[in-house]
Amino acid sequence: MRTRLVVRCSPPSALALLAAIALGCTDSHPTEPDAASPAFGKASSTTGPTVTATNPSFGDQGTVNLDVQVIGSGFDQGSKAEWDSGGAAYPRITVNSTKFVSSTQLTANITIAANAAVQYYNVAVTTSTGRKGVGTELFTVTLATPIPGATTAVAVNDAGRVTGLDASGIYVFDVPTRALQNIGFGGTPWAIDQLGTTVSGQTPPPNKNSLGSPAVWTLVGGVWSQHVLPDSGQGGSARALASDPVSGAAVFLTGSVQNSTNTRHTPGKWSWNGSGWILTGLPLPGPRSNGFGQGINRSGMAVGMDGTSCCNAFFWDAAGTLTVLPQLVGGAASAAWAINDAGNIIVGNSNSLAVAWIRASTTDAWPTPVALENTASFCSGSAATSVAYAVNSAGVIVGQSCGVPVAWRPSGGGYTRILLGDLGNHRGGSANAINNGTVAPLIAAGTVGQGVFWTGF
């Protein structure tokens, strides 16, 4: 599966690896956050104890007997901790016991119900004398699982293999076995094939230019090797990958290459001919200065955008014929990030909202996109933006909304928004990729200050 490069398209969104680049329904997970809260992590009591931090600051649904350090001041023997939501004790997080450690530390043993909402919670402490202090949104219930040592997670395949970066370079992590392998190369990974034996991306700079060269890393006989892809002589990046439906091997790549004079990015597609990768340029409308291929499917249909901060979303059919995709509203900056293998759903953003372009068949024209949500109903100000980065064969979409990772499931003619959760301390982040859930369970991968994967959504 493939991942997304963020390119800003009006108000900034937050997936920064190369350049900075939207109908709510009832959710089976009651996971909508109080995203406008102005006092994240601040103690609210002036006469009683203060509560300033928790460690760990997150827990999974269904966790039993988790010890959480509650940090603050003014605690005494007999102090009791409580997890609050909306000013009252939250019934799906049970505090089994509170142990006094010192005037600045308690240990609370908690159990999180399997149906606890994925959101942030206040942590309150009441002393033996009845004084109470509340730390605002100090703990989150999450669906995220950290990948050990990973700084990013950018792609996941159907077998549950995730790729991204850690301190040693590019890794491949197997979710079912929790085995992590460093492939022995640095660079910027973007996608992994269904076999888990080809990763596409970009070599470290300075190969040819400051951005590096388009490349694939392949596993043969237990050994990974690096192969620089054809370009125009000035480097580039292979940002997305599509696999053969039978063999699972990589057959198409898309991305961009620097033109021969190193003055602009040109979108391109690489095709495997049985012995090597063949580069074909993808056209741009009129005198565009830049263009990027961002997603590709197994039929060779590709999607992308122009510029590095705006303005048009593109679709190229298997023959390379260009369509400029309609905008959500006239003149709205737009970008396309992924296309499903059936070739009838493209996801991205337009007018600062996560959107999907949906057509009945591959012979139909692409219609005006539909917004996946009304982001302004969840947050406000500059945070009220959303973007869809990936879509799977069932039409489940992942991305970012209000600066946090989310998924959208098709529901009743619209989409249900599901919070995926982060690792506490309001790290935010984005879900960058999703698999089809046909071999391993349904898995999304992304970055929330470190590389993570999500299940159970």
C-alpha cells in the first residue's frame, strides 16, 4: 500500500516529510474530541492539590490493571484519583486503587472498558480532606500501538507489514509477529508492495540534487539491496506503488522527477517490464511549473497534484491521459492523494476539507467531490482542516482532521468519522495508509510523534 506526502493546499495540514501539502454520522466508537479545549494539560485547582501529568499518558481499550503514575502536588495519604469526562467520573475507566507514593506522586491502577471512547480525559485527585484538583486532558484512550523505535510509519500492506524510518534508517515491521527488520539503507520510504519485498521512495541527498534520487529497495534471498530508478538526470522520488493482484509484486510506481534543467518537478510513472523499471512522463495542463504523482492503482491509473502549495488535483488514466478533477467549490485549492484499485474512488482534499471523488464505473467522468465531514463542527480556527490520504478496497478512508489521525467509514450514503487516537500529550498526527484487511486484520499506519499502527476501528 502507499503513503502520502503532505503538500499545503491553503491552511496548512501536518504531514511534513517533503513539503507542507473533508457528512458526520453516528459513530460506533463514541470518539469525538473536545478539540477546542484551551487548557490542555493545565491544572485547574488553586486551593487543593494540583495534577500536572500522567505516565503513561495513554491506554488501549480493554486494558486491565494498568498502573498510571499521577504527578502533581499537595497529595496526601488517602488521596484518590478519578478519570473524568464532562465534569463527572467516566464510568468506562475504573480506578481500582490509588496508592500514595509522595506528596507529588500517586499510582492509580485503572481498567479501561473495551467500549471506552477514544478521546482525552481529565484526571482528578481528591485528598483525604476533600480538596480536589483536576488536570485537564492528561490521559487518552487510544487505538494506536507504537512501533518500537520508529519515528515514522508511512505504509502498510495486506499482510500487515509496515515501513517507515527509525534511527537506523528504513525498517519493515511485521504487525502480526511484532518483528522489526532494518533493511540497512537510509533514505525516505513511501510505499511497500503486497509481498513486503519492495519498498519505494527516495535515496538520501545529495544524489544528483538536494532531494535525492527515486529508488526501490528489494529483498532477495534474505538480503535487501538498493536500486536507483530512471529519471531525467536530476533525481526525484517514487512516492506510491501498486502491486500485481496475483503475485503481490510491485508493478507500477508513481512520483516525480526533476526536469533536465533541475527547475521543476515533473510527474512520472514507472512500469515493470519483467527485467527493469521504465519511466513514462505524465502530462500537466498548460504551463504548470510543477506536478507530483501521489497515488497509483494496479491498473496503472495515477493521481496527484500540481505545485507545492496549491492548486489542482489530477487523474491520469492507464494510458496517461490527464483529467483535472473538479473542485469542491469553484476556485478551491485541491489535491488528490490516493486511488482505489477499482479505479472509482479518489481521496484527497479540496477547500481545506477531506473529500472523495466517487464515480459508478471507470467509464464515467469524475464528479464534484463529496466532503467526508464538516470539520468546523469538530474544531475551529486554523485547526479546522482535514485531508484524506488513503482508501482501501472497502472504501474505508484514513487521514487527518483537526490535526489528529482519523478514519472515515462509508455509512448510510455518507461517512462516519472515527478517532484513532495518539499516544498522549496531544501529539496529534495523521493516518497515512490503510490495508485491505484481507490477510492480516484491518490496519492503518501513521505518525503521532512516532510511528504507530491502529487496529480495531
